[in-house]
Amino acid sequence: GGAMLPDTVTWRGAHAEVSVIADALISGEAMRDILMHQVLETHSYPKLRFTLDSLVGMKRGADAIVGSAVGTLTIRGLLQPMVAAVRVFPDGGGMRVLAKWRVPSDTLVKKWIPKIRTYGLGANTNLWHDIFMGADLVFIADSAGQKK
């Protein structure tokens, strides 16, 4: 993936695409990871993707820039409009971007991962109502000065 950030003052014209190899997602618990990869059907859908359409409400704080990333999250080949809270700050010679978003469990169970009902995991009893996800990315400028 990569990002185009032509204007870091108004943040207009920002576009990005970030792809993740689904089998690389880990929770730290092996059995949970195996189950997660099964319900995500990573053998058939090896990548998850977020496509950034725009950055909005970007405000400079004391140590970071915060705002919202508007785009589309693709899981198992299905697209879902998404708004993620973002925090941007310099780190390691680049720009670190922390993103967090909320997915209603209804969307997760009925649209993205209906197979999760087979395993239960609280999906059958409405044990949880929202799933919170996040990303931690570092973008570095390429030789032309573009963020990637």
C-alpha cells in the first residue's frame, strides 16, 4: 500500500490504500488466531484492505495531529464504508499513524463473517454489540518526497 499526502496543512487530496495479509493478524493466543483465520477464510481471502478517500477534521494538538479517516474497509471481498479516528505524529524518520474504528457486531456477523455463527463466540447470543479494531502504521517518504 501507499499514501499520497499532497497537502499536510489542510489535508486535502489525501488518498491511501493499506493492505494487510490476513494470516499475519495475531492476537497473542494461538488457538484464537487459528479460529480467527478460519472465520476470515484467509485461504480464499488472503488480504484485508482499507482505502482512504479523505482526511477530515484534522487538528494540530500539542504532540500529534488528530482527525478522521474516511474510506472503505474490505474484508472477505466485501466493502464497508468506514470512518476511523486517526492520530498522526513523527516517529522513526517518518509519520506514524494510529487508527481506530468501530464495527457493529451486526455488520460483522450478517455481512462480513456469517461463518462466525457456526463457532458461537457470543455472536449467537448478542453478547457483544461492537468490535473495535485498529492499525499502527509508519509512512516514510519515497525518493520523490511522497509518503508511502
